[in-house]
Amino acid sequence: MSREIIINSTVNECRVAVLENGSTAEIFIERAHSKNVAGNIYKGRVVKVLPGIQSAFVDIGLSKAAFLPVADIYVENGDKVAFFEKSVDGTIEFDDLEAERRVQEFPPIQDLLREGQEIIVQVAKEAIGQKGARLTTHITVPGRYIVLMPGYEHVGVSRKIEQDEERERLRQILKDTKPKGMGLIARTVSADRSYEEIKSDFEYLLRLWTKIQERMTRSGAPALVYEDHDLIFRILRDVVNEKVSRIIIDNKADYLKMKTFLREYMPDLHVEVALYEHELPVFDHYNIEIEINRILDKKVWLKSGGYIVIDQAEALTVIDVNTGRFVGKRNFEETILKTNLEAAKEIAWQLRLRNIGGIIIVDFIDMSRDENKEKVLVSLEGELKGDRAKCSVVNISPLGLVEVTRKRVQESLTRTLSEPCPYCEGRGIVKSKLTVCYDILREIRRIAPYFKNKRILVEAHPDVVDLILNDEKESLDEIELMMSVTIEVNPSEDFHIEHYDVVPVSKE
């Protein structure tokens, strides 16, 4: 599989697209006024301890206090260490799986923290929706090949490295490398790397951790003590590997920085880095701009003529599969199976492309044969294996529903690129013209008895006014006769379709 990385970098915004076989697979966006904070380490101050939900709120200098659950508070007893929210290649492996099962055994949060206390924390998840950033005190510092975990003795290897011999080799290298009080995890890209390369990465992380500790000592809370790399260098560290054949960037200053970074920190990575210098914008040249605009569409068409509909709520995402224009060739069950298989591939692609995380409910078209359900489930699981984020799939239900979970650290691209519609206030719908028309008539009937022999002035959107005067003229005449009022209806181009004014005035 051929992979290319296209980078559009300006003063205000950096956008990165990962192309797989010429198609856009992932898009990353970072803006100057809302930079990524996941991975940053802060010296914070506890502002509220809430025993009722076993959590605390911590001021780390952001606009909103961040959230720290008791499960993410470091304690000396290693048996009570929860699994990390901060992922390494989507997952962190524990040798002792029982440690994950004992997450309920934490001491009460009021015994661990007090209001006003200064504490070192790391952002595990960006602020999403109305929720503030989620914190952890389990500090991890990622490098190219390994992740440093100060304060731990754990040694682990990414589960995405499947060969037993390679896993054992890496585990032994980490055991030989790590000092006491430092945990290490080998990342996926460490596969087949030499002892010297991994040792060099460890030494770099050790120097970095020493600098972080110095800032911790000097700084008063709240303060940023370590800021993760900007988007371009996070991509070089986390995404670029031997499968990437070329990186194309349109900013000369960033191009030169990238060349220097690759030469000094990743000399063994043989990847072409090219400066894009044509007049046509680089994202237009590679048809990425079209894909970004499509991300905002709820409906995604399949090649067969079927389609999927993606609805994002704050807590979960629902994806509905439909046959659409596809009528098949042989029988109904085969048509459904083909649509579902095609949808499974597209759903996995869209989850990566749109960076949708959390709980995803997929409503596949109902299938009667168990073997067909299994085929769809296996297909979806297989497609999700290529995702860098950790994904899990729950068996298909009798109603054709499949529950998927995908690691969520940041807002989805849809939320990044959009905001609630000021017209419908985020509902996605507005009242119909007829509904507004009847609302106005009810309001007139409500106030008319108190203003007999007066004029009632109505102002509304022109389309609503047309409906009142053309289709509901008899209703107006009836109200005027029964209530002894005069009704004047005027259009206003500035009015929202749902907005109207019904105001009594004296007769002239």
C-alpha cells in the first residue's frame, strides 16, 4: 500500500492529509488560536474535589477547569494503577492483566487530593463538546520508538507487533535499557529496530524528562511545563514510517525544519520530502479540499448505489446503512449482504477520515442468515485493523446493530470544521411555515380579547406572511369579526422563519 503525506502550512493553520493509494485516509487540522493540548504536561491547582463522583477539577490555565477522575491519579501502590487513558499506538499492554481488573480498588479521592493542592498532570483527552479536558497523573512522554513512563517499573510492547520473537527481543532491549523508576513501552514502529536506535531514543527522552522536572520545580501553578510538538512534528513522530513514500509540503520554512529534524532525529528513515511550489493550492492539486468539504455531509454514497447516513451526537454516533438505488441482480439476501459489506469498508474509512471516536452504533440492513452476519462482522473488524486508534467491535445483534468503540482523544473533524447553525440553533430542523402560521393565529386569539376595537400588527417572514394572507385569510376575517379587532400583517425580510411579532396598537 502506497502512502503519501500532504501538508498545507500557513501562519494561522496547519492541515495534514494522509493518502493511501491516492485516496484521502486521514486529515489532521491544527489552528493557531486553538492548538492541541493532548499530551501536554501542566502544573495545576486543584479547585474542587467531588467525592460524589470520585473526581476533581483542576485549573491548568485553560479557559475551563480540567477533569481528573480518581482512576487516573497515581498512587505508590502499583497494584492500584489503572490502565492508561493516554494511548500508545491505540493501546498499552500490561503483563499482569489483573491490574486492569482492580481499578475499582482506589482509595477515596478526598484522601488523595485537597482543594488548593498543586499537582502535576497530563492532558489525556482534549475538551470535547461541553466537557473540559480530561487529565491523568500517569505521565507518559512519547518518543519515536518508545514511550517513557516516569515512576513505573513496567516494560511493555505494543500489541500491534504480533510476532512473538520480535516482541520478546524488544522486551529484552527495554529491560536492559531502563533504569529503576522508569517504565518503558515499545511502539509499533520499533519493530526490527536495533538496540542502538532504541537506546538513542531512550537517552533523548531521558534528557527531555530532566528538563521537564526542572520546569516543574521552577514553575508555580497553573503552568505549562511541557508542550507536545506541533502538528507537523507529531506527524513525523507518530505517522511516518517505512510505508510512507513521500512527504509534500507547501511552506518553505517548515520544509527546511522538517529536513533538519529528519536528518538529526530520524536518519535511518528513507522518505522523500518535497517542497510544493505550484500556483494551484496543494490540497486542490491532490483533490483533498473536495474530501474536506464532503466530511460535513451526513450522507455518504457507496459505489453500488447504496448509502450510509452518519449522525453525530455528543455521547455517541449513529450510522445507518441503506440499499438506496442498489437493487442487486439475483436475490434480496445477496443484495443486502453486498450493501452491508461495502458499507463496512466505507464505515471504517469514514471513522478514520472524520476522526469519529467514542461509541458508534451501526445499523446494518437486517440479514436472515447467520453466516452473512458473520461475514459483515469479520469484514468490519478487518477494515478497522488498519486504524491507528484503538477500536473494538461487539457482536451483531438480532436487530442488525453493531456497537463499535474507537479511542477518542480529540474532537471529530466535523466538530472542528463547524459550529451549531445560528438559524436552527443546532437542532438541524426549523418549524415549518404552516406551524409558524398557526402559532401566530393562536397568539392573536390569545391577546385579542384584551384589546377590543384596536389594531393588531403582525410582522413575520415573507413566506409565512404569504401563507397567512393566501391560505388563512378566512381565519383572520373570523378573528376580526369575533374579537372586534383589526389585523394588519406585514412581511419583514430580516425575520428568521420562526420569528414573528404580534403587537397591539391604537387605531389611528
